[in-house]
Amino acid sequence: MDQETHNGAEFDLDLGWMEKQGEWGTHAEPSKNGLTLADIQVGSYAEAPEESRNLSGRPRGAVPRPGSMPIGNYTVRTKSEIWLENASFLYEEALQRQWSSATDIPWDTIEPLPDDVEQAQCQMATFLTEVEFVAGDVPSRWVSKTSPDFYEARNVLMAQVMDESRHMDVFRKRALANGGGLMRATGATAGFVGGIDLARDFTEMSSRLHLSGEGAVLTIFRMGELMAYNDAEKAIYRLCAQDEARHVAFGVMHMRYMAANAPERREEIESYLDEAEAGMLTDAANPAGQLNQTSESLSIMLGGGRKYFDEGFRKLVSIRKRQLQEYQKRVTSAGFGDRFKNGRSRLGQMMANVAN
Amino acid sequence: MNRFLAKFPSVAWFDAVRDVYNKDDAMHGAGSGTCNCVVGVQVGRELFQLTFEGFECSRAEKITKSKLDDCDFYLHMTAKDWRSMLQNIQEHGHATDNFTLNTLDLGRVEGLSASTHNDQYREDLFFRYNQTLQFFFDGSARIKTTF
């Protein structure tokens, strides 16, 4: 082989790739909060298709490569299946409001607690670690099933997975930080919570996870601050509640989009809400329900010890009522409030039962 | 340290706290950060509105009752209860025990956060931005408050 052949100088340089561009000449400009995802929604790059045929992982707006083989098993290829209007906004918010369980919690404020209170804290920490495991696992599965054309919603879900992993670690840390440890697993990953992972459809999953499950856990986290015994526990619960409220916002906005854009699926969604109300919001699967490991530990923490169980339980009942009211208002905000007026929902009955 | 002196509640007091909040980078991390909401503050019969945009609290103004509709949520307590909360913050440098916003909301029969529109998505912003709101009011420890 002579030198000329070795250098490839006998071939013309093929720079054909330079002509295969998406929309050119774009100038996305930063807004007050930097160059956000919302700021790059310009021209054709902003247009998420109603139906996606993208099976190759092609970034939305890039020119397709002829003959490229499918690489993703994307079953979520219809926009309404996963879309929400403010995904870009929620994603940026998720990134900018991250926190570290190692350094943003004032762990030095934790002091020894009476045994019964420490056991109750550790039981809740065990339960919440279990629950967050599911809350992280489930969205991650749906990320890989969703077309890259709907990357905004995917990104929010990926941020959620990060949030949930932090929740898992912070409750594990709390259990191990003050002379206690993990308690008996509650089995939260079975029943309604575990059933979230059996959803065959994204909206089914989101109604169970984001709207019902996370809405209920949001109340628990907020309650956590009320029953915290030091600044560290207050910070843990407050920061987790913030993240959870963002996940709930995803669910509400997705349902709102579905209500407006996929009326043919309305009855199906109502049935998901029926299931949720019969499962997560009733006693057995609700951590703030009655007479289970979690509600008993909550009552001990709220009361201030085993001796004050009844007082703690009274507080729990009042907070549980609020949990159900907030759920009802969220479902209404999502566009499915009729169910509370036309007799379909049994929530009113449940609230009456809680009061009794 | 010369601390700004302002009477609570007043626009001047909220402006002084805004100044502390807007200038302290530590209040924009650690679970705080970008925050977009309109918050009402009801102190007895007096009403104020705080606007949070991105990393700053951009405006504080006195409002009438009808303007509460523009607020995503509003925080309501008697003047006496606000005073107790702010004195706790002054004493400890930040809210402790039963004086954090979330604890007040759940611990009081009448709650702390409410809305006129009843839209839970907007009311949930109180939970979603809770650390930011807590940092904001904790910032009052750095001004001298009179009542």
C-alpha cells in the first residue's frame, strides 16, 4: 500500500451530513431564570407530535436517519397518553430545588428520644423507605417506554426518580441516626401501593401514583413536620413534602390535559379513581388510616408517646379528614369533580366515617 | 450590626425582609430555589401580597380583600399569632417547634394557608415552595421588628 492510498487522499471528502439539518437559524434566548426548557420551545422544535413514530431514539427536531433500526420499546407514542402543559416548568423547578440528604439536614440537632417515640419514628421511616422504593421504580419503567418525542414529560419523571431515591436514603438515614434502626417491613409494596406497578397504561399509573398515592403521602410528609421532635426531622419532612407536591402537580396537570383532550377515555379514568378511592384512601392501605402499624406509629408521634396514644389518634383523624378533602379538591382541579356531585365517588361517605 | 427597623405588618417590613431574602444566596439552595407564586398575607384585617418570581421576591404590596382572588394561597393568622411566630424566629434565628409554617398550618384548627378560589393545584404551591417561604420569613430574624 503506497502512502497516498493509506491517507485516503484518492477519495472526496463526503460532508453530506452538513446538509441534513433540522430547522436552522434558531436563537433561543435565556429568560430571567437562565436558558430553560421553556425558552428552547422555539419553531418546529416546540412541536410535540400527536402520534410519535420515533422508534430510534432520534431527538425531537433532528432529521431522521433512513434505515435506522428501532432501539426503544416505546409503547407510549400518543401525546395525550403522557402530556401535560407545564412539564418544562416542572422539570426546571425539580432541578433547581434539589437538596442533599447529607448536608441540607441539620443531623446534629437529633437527640435521644424516649424508646416508644424512637420506635414509632423508625417504623415510619421503614414504611416510607418501602413506599419510596415503589415511587422510584414505577416512573423509571415508564421513562423507557415513552417516545423521545415527549422528552419534557420523560425528564420530569427522571427528576422524580432522583427525588424518590433521595427520599429512600433520607428515611433510611433517619432510622439509623438515633439509636434505633429499621423496623418490620409493613408490606406496603403489596396491595394498592404495589398495584401501581401493575398499571398497563401510563394514565392508569399516573392516576394511582401521582394523584392518589403521592397525594396521600404528601399529607403524611406534612404531618411529619408537625410531629417532628427536632429541626432535622422537620427539615426532612418539609423538603420531602415539597418534592412530593411537585409529583402531585404532574398528576393533576396530566389528568387535566386528558380531561380536555381525550374525552373518550374519561370513563376509564373515572374507574381508576374508583379503584384509588377504594384502595389507597381506605383504611387498610392508607398510612393515615386506622389500626395499622403506620397509623399507630403516627398516633404515638403526634401524641407525644404511647401514653398519649388517644390524643395522637384524634389529631391523626383530623389530619386524615384534611387528606381526603385535599384529594377531592385535586381531582376537581384535574377536571373530574363531577364524580363528587353525581354520587359516583364514595369519598363523602369515607369522610363521614373518618369523622366517626 | 445595624439592623433595619420596621413595624409589622407594613409594606416597609415586607420590603426589608425581601431585601434579606433576595440578597442571600443561601436562601436559594438547600431545597429552595426558583419559586413562582403569588402569596397573600392576612394579619388580622390587614392584607398584603407577595410576588415570588424565579429567585426573587419581586414585590410586596398592601391589597384589598378582592385582590385575594389573585393569590395562589394566603396565610392568615391573628396579629397576636403572627407576633408569636416572628418572636420565635427572632429568638432562634429561624422558626422552631410549633412555629414553622407547615406546623402552624396543620396544628391550628383553622389552618394557616387558605384560598378564595378553592383550586387545590394552586393551593398546593404552599407545599411545593414551603422551604422558600420558610426561608423568607426566617429572614425576618435579620431585621428589627416592632409591633
